[in-house]
Amino acid sequence: MTRENLLFQGLIVLVSIICISHSARIMYDVSIVPEHCLHAKAIEANYTPRGGEYEIGNLTVYESQNRAAKRVLILVYDIFGMSTNIKQVGDSIAELYDFRVVIPDFFRGLPWNASNFPPANPLDIQNWLEQNPGWDTVVKYDILTVINAFQTRENITEVGIFGMCWGGKISTLAATEIPEIKAAGLVHPSSVSNSEADGVKAPMYLLPSSGEPDMLPFYEVLQQKFGDNCGHRRFDDMSHGFAGARGNFSNPLNVERVEEVIDILGVFFNRNLNNTS
Ligand SMILES: *[C@@H]1O[C@H](CO)[C@@H](O)[C@H](O)[C@H]1NC(C)=O
Ligand SMILES: *[C@@H]1O[C@H](CO)[C@@H](O)[C@H](O)[C@H]1NC(C)=O
Ligand SMILES: *[C@@H]1O[C@H](CO)[C@@H](O)[C@H](O)[C@H]1NC(C)=O
Ligand SMILES: *[C@@H]1O[C@H](CO)[C@@H](O)[C@H](O)[C@H]1NC(C)=O
């Protein structure tokens, strides 16, 4: 073998090692993902949802337009229900990162009325939530119903969950109590305390805004459990709800941040859910 050949092979090996170690790392930190791997321009101002609604038992779900994918993400909305913003985030992740994204209508068509926000008495929302079907009584079973439907009808078992505000709390409970959930994302989650990290059984990505308490203690527990396979990105320049129903998707900075959320979660779920079956 000539010296040139050896040098060439050495170079190939070196480049391969760099690529492999790089691609192993990109799953965990979007700031070092090569630009061409990210899918910008995910969000537009006057969006028309591209998916549609159907029933699973007595539960209505919205599903994004990509029905050919082999993995499911359950997207848990905020208290404002089936908003165009939430649908747009779902549609974008579905299309850009190849997932079936399903938004269950847990509130059965009766979300919190967005015209009454913020309410004069902030406790009104708390009271309203308590009158609504709760995690133990309905929401957990709705999620199990969705998982079961995909498993039996479509043979899909790769399932992740993510949610905004109230949906962040629900996603935490799902990652704690539902073993089928393989990964979870929390986007400006409401009422999630750091002590809840102890019970979490699936890798998680935390995306708090300036409206939430410090989630680094939660993240530290995740790191102890899952090593590098978890993440934390705090949006100090965004307020609570920026990626949900009340996010301003006409504001360029808000849009940029939502696109970052989409890329972070897309890369994270891509790493954790198998796409080969
Ligand atoms: C919806 O279906 C589930 C499971 O079949 C059942 O337990 C639940 O009571 C039903 N809910 C309503 C509102 O009918
Ligand atoms: C929401 O509240 C507004 C203002 O109070 C009211 O006009 C509207 O009818 C309400 N919408 C629903 C669906 O209850
Ligand atoms: C949304 O952002 C746009 C562009 O910055 C701004 O003109 C508009 O007033 C904002 N809308 C609301 C409801 O804050
Ligand atoms: C269901 O998926 C499993 C795992 O990918 C595969 O081995 C099996 O053949 C599939 N079954 C059907 C009926 O498609």
C-alpha cells in the first residue's frame, strides 16, 4: 500500500470520527447543530392548519397532515384548547421532522374562553381546571386511548409527548406514570415543581420562559437519570405562553423563538424515537 493511500485512509477515519462524535452530540444541543440540519421558516403569521380532526372513541383529536410517519407525538395544548398557534407548531414538527402529531381535545370543545384573559381573579382559572376532567379521572385515560389506538390500528409504538403551559404539566405526569411514553418536552410549563423530577421515567427537554421558576434543579435530576439525553433551554426574553395560543406569531423575535422550540424538540424526539419500523 502506498504512503498516499495510508494517509488517505487515515484521513477518512479521522473525518468519520469527527462526524460520528459530532452527530452524537448534535442530538443534545441545538446550538451546535450545523445550520443545514435545522429547518427554519417553520412559522407564519396567518396560518391555516393543514391537518384535520377525527374521533378516537369519544375523544376528538386533531392530527397534522403527515400521516405516513412511523412515530407519534402527542401534543398537549394549553387552557385555550385547539388554537391555530398550537396546530401550527404541531404541523411544523410533523412535517419538518417526520412525526405524526396528534392533539387530543381533552376539554371536549370547552376550553377557557380566550376573551376572558387574564381573568379579574386569577383563581378563576384554578377553579375552572378543578371543575374540568382531571389527570386521574380523564386525561390519563385519554392519552392511553390515543396510544392504544395507534398501537392496535397502525402498529406504531414509538410515542413521545410535549405540551405548553397546562400541557407541560400533563406531559410531566405522562412521563411519570405512562411507561409507553419514550420522551417528553415541556414548553413554558405551568405548575411543575422541581420535586416532580424525581418521578420522571422518560428523557425530557425543558423549555421554560421568563414566566417560570428556575428549572435547573429539575434538569440536574434529569441529567443524573439520563446523562446527556435530556436538555434545558431557558427563554429569558420570552414570557409565559409565547409558543402557545397567545404567542404573537406576527412578532419576528417571538417567531424566531418558536422556531427554535420546534428545532430543539424535533432533534430531541428524533433522537429518542425510532424511525425504522
Ligand atoms: C369516554 O370513553 C371512555 C372509555 O370508553 C369512558 O370511560 C368515558 O366515561 C367516556 N367519557 C364520556 C364523556 O363519555
Ligand atoms: C367568550 O367571552 C366573550 C366575552 O365575554 C363572549 O362574547 C363570547 O361569547 C364567549 N365565547 C364563548 C365560546 O363562550
Ligand atoms: C404582535 O407583534 C406585532 C409585530 O411586532 C405587533 O405589531 C403587534 O402589535 C403585536 N400584537 C399584539 C397583540 O401584541
Ligand atoms: C409491527 O411492528 C413490529 C416492529 O416494528 C414488526 O416487527 C411487525 O412486523 C409489525 N407488524 C405488522 C402487522 O405490521
